[in-house]
Amino acid sequence: MDLKDQSSANNELDILEMPVEALAAYWLSIKKLLDAKRDKALLSAEMENTGERFIRHLLDAALSSLDPDLLQELAQAKAHTLLAEARRRLEMQRLGLVGMAQGENPRLSFIRLSGLMTPPALSEKRAFELAYGLMATVAQKDANLPVLLGADHKQKDDRLAVKLLFYALAARRNGKQSLHEYLPHLKPGPFAEGLSLAADGFEAEFISRHLVTLRDQALAGARRKMRMATQMCLGIKAGLSYDDVFRVARSFMA
């Protein structure tokens, strides 16, 4: 695992982070292009150019000959799988941040994280080697800090665990307040918010409750956006007008 070489997926569309209005606009643009070009090959091209897995799934479904009821069932199954993955990784972040707030031994933090990781398991020895290697890389003059320090649900379990272990080691070595130096390089989100609270000395119990709230809000929002995207995609596949596809979208918006 090369921690210097982050996947471009981190810069892709992500259904947890996209505003519902932006997701609706995306599908409406697909509808407009299809109406203008009358060529379903556009869906294949779009599918190749997006890394957002749920959107890719729906684009593939729109190209298939499967009936709408089956397509909706398959979309629900895909949504369940992706949301379960996101929940696990948000929970990894919560455990890591709570451990930092408690001043927990990084070895214990890693054991807790290991209980959530999917196989193949990352050994403790290898995880610490990578975390210490990341510390050395971060200290280099030309280090790409936004890439190296980022920790979010889009990263694979082993990569995320190493990032969290890096922060645990930094907090243990230099004190929780030292975590402030990393904050300017992080994107806004649950991890950055939790790290800021830990660096400011907030109690672990408060941080844990707050991150549970952020996690549940993010997952509930993503679930609603996935339902909207599914219904818009089915409407496009069924040949609904642009205005009717827009009506579908508005049903999911405040």
C-alpha cells in the first residue's frame, strides 16, 4: 500500500457529499443530453467517466433490458452495500478520534480499528511501519499534505486505519494540541471536525456523541439521495419528459 499515491477517486463525485440539488441537476443534465442526441451510447461514456459507484450502477441499469421492478430492487441492494461500507469507515473515524481524545495507547486504538476492518487484515506490525513512514513523509519539505493527511470514508479500510494510526501516534508523541497543525490541510467533514474537537481538548464522550450524529445525518441524507437518483434514472429509462423527471427530483427536496 503506497500512501503517497492516493486514488483520484478522492476527487470524484461522492453521493455522501453531494448536495441533493447537485445530484438532481446531474440526472437532469443526463436527460437533456439524451433528448438532444437520441443516443444511449452517452450513458456508456458517462459510466466510464465517473467513479461514483452508485451513479455508475444506475447508469449501467439504464442501459440494461431488465424490468423496472428488478432494477429498483438491485439499486436498493447496491445502496445497502455502499451505505454499510460508508458506515463502517465513519465508525472507524469515530473510534480513532475518541482514542486520541482519551489519550489511548495507539496499539489499543489499532486493535479497535482491526475489529471493523474487512479482510485481508492489516497486521499490527505492518500498520505501524506504514504509519511511521507516513510521519516521515509528512515531515518532508515538498510533502503533498492535503493528500497525505486526508482521511475519509472513500479510502479503503487498511489505508484509513494507517491514517488514523498516524494521528494517534502524533497525538501521543506531541500532545493533542499539536493536531491543530494538520487542520488547515483537511477538507471539511466529520473527520476534520472531530480532529478539531480533539485538538481543543473536548471530552471523548462528547466527541463520540457528536460524530455519531454526523454519521447518522450523512447516511440518512445519502439514503434519500440514492432513492431520488434511482427514481430519476428509472424515469429517464421509461422515457418520461424532462419536466416529469424534474417533478420526481422535487419530490425528494424540501
